[in-house]
Amino acid sequence: MTAPGGPAVPGGEDRGGLRAALSGLTTRGRSFLAAGIAAAVCAYVLGQSDLLHVGFLLALLPLICVTVLSHTRYRVAGSRRLSPSQVPAGSEARVQLRLDNVTRMPTGLLMLQDHVPYVLGPRPRFVLDRVEAGGRREVAYRVRSDLRGRYPLGPLQLRLTDPFGMCELTRSFSAYDTLTVVPRTEPLPPVRLVGESSGYGDGRQRSLSQAGEDDVIPRGYRHGDDLRRVHWRSTARYGELMVRREEQPQRAGCTVLLDTRRIAYQGAGPDSAFEWAVSGAASALVHMLERGYAVRLLTDTGRSVPGEGADGFAGATQDSADSAGLLMDTLAVVDHSDGAGLSRSYDVLRGGTEGLLVAFLGDLDEEQTAVAARMRQRSGAAVAFVLDSDGWAQGAQPGARAEERLRQLREAGWTALAVSSGAALPELWQHAARQSSESSVAGGTTGFSGGWS
């Protein structure tokens, strides 16, 4: 038996196979062996030859089973298919196991067992009575987790046993599969900046047809580029294959800031405030990608999800589905940070360009509220969803302290909303649009360049 994809001998050709088989004696096999030895000793003491024959047979039967099982020559090959390999928290994935007997002799009784983490459910076990020569068996089970993360599936184990149940021999496949459980996402109402029907901006574009041959700024050749775009003069100059840049419209940028500070949240589990913030960030990222924005996930540590676009933005040159998969993989394993402030994320935003900023923040003290307020200065629009951990744990509305933090953010130009336990992000999203519109009417300006629709 081997890892999925190639067969191997499960018994006789393994070094120490007989010794391993002896260690695999079942309780029944050990009982028969002990009874046989005891009967033989009693027969010797009492001088009973018939009892000696009985003891000899009792002890011989498990030894014969061990010998036969350890020299079994049939081969099996196994494989595992996981569908899908990435699921939202609370959804099920189907795991299909396939066992092939690639020898010319049928197998005996087999038990198939797959190792799965306890959070995915009970360990699946299947009994296969007999697999004919060249035969195949397929079994399936389902796994589900309410907690996001990456979970290994495997190794797959095959347990061989003799017809009398005297001995069991276990062999393991070597391959693993990984199930990625990503945060749950919710569809959000469509968002539109004034004068922009999608995430594509109206920035000036330079037409290559109007530029001279010497004005073209080439880039290195990438696999799949059209050879008709090769810029031969630059190729000769740089000594490597260069192509003309494609004319592309500018894409509006959106940064989603996720506060992961451990001190900013209380509680744990799928219904905690931190998990709500992670799920909210995932929903916002997917929504903005679908709207055509180039997005970036930024945490309080100052780290952003790597993307092909400038400044760590994903979706600028990637397909939206690929960008979403990259971001969701990151959010599947994001955890609390040990940092105490938001200064590192502020440093990243301070050096960037203007764009939409959506922040999911935990508890803020006066100092961190001031840091968050300064982030608004470099952003064309800013929305903050602030979670009050005390109110969340008690199922109550945000207190006076949380309302004061929201007021300070609003005075700095943020569209800031408090998030209480059980709040639905789509409703908050719409409420943010109304608040932004009211601020526009009252102050003549708006954090969303004219509001949301």
C-alpha cells in the first residue's frame, strides 16, 4: 500500500513484517496464545498428552494467522478527492476515498480509516468485506467546521485482518490533503463613487498609438504574452525579451483595514467579535473586487496581502476570482496580533495614494482613536465599523465611551458606525450610505465623494 497514485506491498516485503504482525495480535489472538501456553504447561505438569495437543492447537492458530497476514502479497492503491478544497465556515465538504486492488488475488477483510482533526467531525471508518482481483471500492464522508483555518486530512490508514480476527496489521498512506475553511461572507449592497459606475477611474490614459517608438515604456516578457507585442529595440538594449505595456484604465483602489490586536477583542469562538470583524473584512473585500476595485488587505501589523499590483493591491493585474482566493486564504488563518496600536498600519497608509478605506476596528482607547483619525487624511473616503467588546459580550448597545470614540472619528471625516452583537453587515453597509449622505448635506462634503448607491 502506498500514498495515492502508486501501489506497494502491504505485508511480506516490509522489513520486520513478521515482528510487526506479532505486535498486531488482537485481544482474541493474545487470549488464544496465552490459553495455549497455559494448557501446554498444565499438560506437562499433569502428564496429560491430550491437553498438550489442545494447548498446541490453541497457540498455533494465532501464530499461523500472523504468518499468513505478514506474507500477504496483494497490493492496493488508494486516493482521496476533496470537493471543494475551500469552503466557508459552517459549510460541508465531501471527501471521496478510492481503493484499488491491483493484484490478481482478492483481499481479505479490510478496514479503511482516515485521520481528520476533531473540529471537522468524528474519524471516518469503513469496513470492506472483500475486494476482488482488479476491483475497486469507493466510499465517501463529509466534513464541516464552524471555525476557519487550514486542516490536514490524512494519512489514510488501511487495517488488514485475518478471517478469525486474531491479528490486525495497519499500513498508512503518506499523502495528505488540506481543507481550507474561509470566513463566511455576506452579499453587500452595491457601492458607487460619484462619476464612477465601477471601480475603474477616469484617470488619463496614454495611447500607445500616439506615442513615439522611443516613448514606449516596456516591461519584461511574461508567459502567455502575445509575441506581436515584443519591443525589439528594448530587447536589444536590455538583453532580455521585452514587450510593450498594454493600455489599461486606472482602477480605483480600496484598502480594507482589519484590526487584529488581541487587547482589542474579548471572547473567542465563531460568535466572537473578532470573528465578526474577520467575516466583515472578507465580505467587503469580495464585494469591492466584484465592483472592479483593486483591493488590499491591511492589518494593524502593517502587513498587507501580497498582490501583483502596486503597493500590495490585488486585482490590479489579476483576475478577480484569483485575487479573492488569495485574500480568503489569508483570512482563513489570520489570528490575533500582540501589538498594542495601529501606528504601523498608519505608516503604510500615510505613504500611499488616496482611495477608499474600510476599517474593522476593535476597542479603541484615546490614543488609538487619534491614530485612526489621522488615517482619514490620506484617504479619499473612509468607513469604520467599530466593535465594542464589552457591549458585544453582554449583548448590549455600545456605551458612552464607545460613542465618544465614534464622535471623534466622525469629526475627522470618517463614516463611523458602532457594531453590536448580532449585527448584520448588509444593514450596517446601507446605514453607512445614509450617514455619509447626511454628512454631505450638512457639511457640503462627503467621505464617499457624493455617497453610495
